[in-house]
Amino acid sequence: MWYIFLAIFLIGSLYGLYLLYRKAGKQGWEAIVPFYGQYVMAQLVGRPGWWIVWLFVPIVNIFIFYDLYLNLIKAFGKRRFWENAAAVLVPFIVLPMWGRDPQVKYLGLSTSEDFKKNYPYKKSASREWADAIIFATVAATLIRGFLIEAYMIPTGSMERSLLVGDFLFVSKLNYGPRIPMTPIAFPFAHHTMPITGGKAYSEIIKVPYKRIPGFQEIKRNDVVVFNYPMETERPIDKRENYIKRCVGLPGDVLTMEMAKLFVNGDPAFTNADFQTNYMAETEPNGMNMQRLLDLRIEIDELYSDFNSGKYALHLTKEEAEIVKKWPNVKNFYEMIFPAGTASSNSISFPHYVEGPAWNYDNFGPITVPSAGSSVKLDSLTVPLYERIIRVYEGNDFELKSDGYYVNGQKTDHYTFKMNYYWMMGDNRHNSLDSRGWGFVPEDHIVGKALFTWLSWDKDGSFFSKVRWNRIFKGIN
């Protein structure tokens, strides 16, 4: 349903702009081309063409876009508040309507002095700017909070499915938007004030967790944005955003055997973009580093020793087949932690003190809790679920000489209040995920990753800085 709505929203809006551009003497197709369409929009309203550079700057791009967009509809005589509101909230309806209305005509450069003289309006220039900023702030805050939000991938934990520098759109509608838990906050900032630093929110008002019904439940293998559950110093909705693949749903039983994940006894989903670590051994300092950079292959320096010719590489299966055939590679193998062994870097949740060691490549079975399900409390289950009982569900929990006590009542079982999820990165040996800290509560879920709208390669040059093949690429 969401994809149908999104298609209607985009197609209707672009069709409306297509018609308006034609009325303004431009080619209709110019409205559809990303960024070039905004360049033409700047020409139609009298703004400098170089302003589109600001569209690449977070936060600033919101105000620049709405300035161009609202001035465009002003150029067609649409300046009343309800017309501005409709152009933002239901553009797929009003833009085609105005585009087909013969009474609606292009009047000229709406930011020019001639336009203001020929088509006077009661508002001063400063009042128009103030209204535009306030309107853009309110509209963008509502859209960002309840509909869709842009995110940027900062780390390689989802390589190669998602790349560092990918800019994503994340839907709040799919799983249902959360009512803001800390509603008093600086617009567009997540938890820290831009430039000045410091808190960008106030905890004077706190709202209990509540989610508006969405179009779907979380599905196994969805790519999900969520708040980092191990963070405690900030409110839930202001905690750091993480993005991983949801590999375990409430009630699922998970095991990991020699780096292969099983869900309810069946092999889990994998694809060609998944990465693990491989060791390539060469002569001392024998690896061509430029060749690795050209192929965008990342080195795991924690396990590498260049002086000994050992290079730990994050590779897909396809890349591994290529690297092992290089003539300077003497020995090549996948790096997997054997079952029952765990170093300080590989020990996995729940960090058992007694019993067999679990690591990132071998753990389980482990059951993901579901709301209303119960678990027996003993020395094996308490390490798995103690944080849920104490922190996520807010109970007093203690072990006394005669057994376990929850909120002062002795019990040997616990019934969960919320659903939980198990999240893992596609870069299996370079991901801080549920294997390190356990379950993700449902009240930490932010939204579903839909598609990349831009991808920026920091190691590229000139035109290759942009990964053109990833623009508007769907996330699977």
C-alpha cells in the first residue's frame, strides 16, 4: 500500500511540475530530471543557478528546496497560505490541477523587483521570508517525523548492500511513525545542536511510547533503522540511529554455525553483497594498496600485519574469488572464529561467564522474545533476558538466596511486554550488531530503508565522486 501511495505521490507531483514547466516556456521533461530540474526551477523564480549546490548540504537543503518550490508556485499566482500548504502536503493533487487550469499562468520571476511591482502583495519581503522559513520548518518537521526522513550511511557495517556515503530515504509509514517521545526539540537536529554542540532537545515534556498503525509489520530481512539500544544517557528517540538487516523476528530461534546463520532451523537469507573477512598472505608489504583502493576493498587493520604480509580483507564471495587468484597471494582463506573460542574482539552476547563461549560466528540457539511470551528464569536464560527485564521494560530485578524477584515478587518465569528483534549487518565481520549487544525493542524502531537518492564516494574524483548507478536504487 505504501509503495502504491508513494508511486501516486511521485508520479502525480512530477506530472504537475511537467505541466507547469511547459506553461513557463520550458520543456516538461526538465522538471523530472533530479537536480537539473531544481536548476531550471531556480531560473524560473529568479534565484542563482549555483544555489542547487546547497541541495547537497543537510538541513540547508530543506530551506533551499522550499524557497525554490514555494517561489515557483508564487510565480503562478499561488501565494495564499492554504495554497502553500496544499503544494507541500498534497502536491500530487494541486500541481496537476493548476497545470491543467487555463486560468493559471506563469507570471514571471517571482523573486524579482519587477514581479513585486507588477503583482503587489501585502506582505513585506522580510515577512515573506519569515513565513517561508516557518512554513518550511513546520512542514519539513512533520514530514521528517511522521512520513519520510533522509539518512546517510557513515560506516561499512552494511557493505556491500549499502555503502559508506549512501544517502537514504527511510519510511516512517511502513511500520507506523512513533509519536515523538521528546517533542520539544530543535528542528532538523537529532540529538546535538549543529555548530554549537550541546543538547538539541528538552526533557521537560516526555511522552510514553506510542506508535501510529503502519502499513505493515517488520518482515524478516527488512533493512531497518533503529535507535541504538545500549545507549542510556539520552531518551529513546534521541539515541544514535543504526541501520541493520532484521534477521530475527519475535518468536524466532536463531543459531550461528561457522559464520552461517540459521533461523528456525533453516539457512537464513544471504545475497551476493554480503561480506566476511578473508586473510590474504603475501610477501612482507606485498599487497598493491592502490589496487585495493581502486576496487574499494577495505582492510581490517585489527587482524592485519603488513610487515608479515598478512592482509585481512572485507570481501564478498565474488571478490574473494578474484583476490585469491592474484599472483602475489600465497595463501588465502576465510577468517572464521571456531566454535567454543572467543577473543575479546569476537565474544558475543550474552557474554556467558560459565559454559561454552559464544562468538560472532558461532552462537545459539537463542529465542527472540515476543510480547506476551514467557521464559523460565535460570542461570542460562537470565544473562540473555536480564537487560530486557531491567532496562527495556523497567522492572526491579534481583537474585536472592531463594530465587529471582521481579518488582519484589518471587517468580521463576517472566512474561515479556514488548516485541523484540535481532539485527545484523551484511558485512558480517565488521558490524556492531545484535551479536554484540542483544535484542532491539520495538519502541526503538525508527523506520524502513527504501532507496538511495544519492551516493557519494569520498575516494572518487570529479564526476566519479557520485556513484551514479546507485541513485534511486531500491534497498533489498
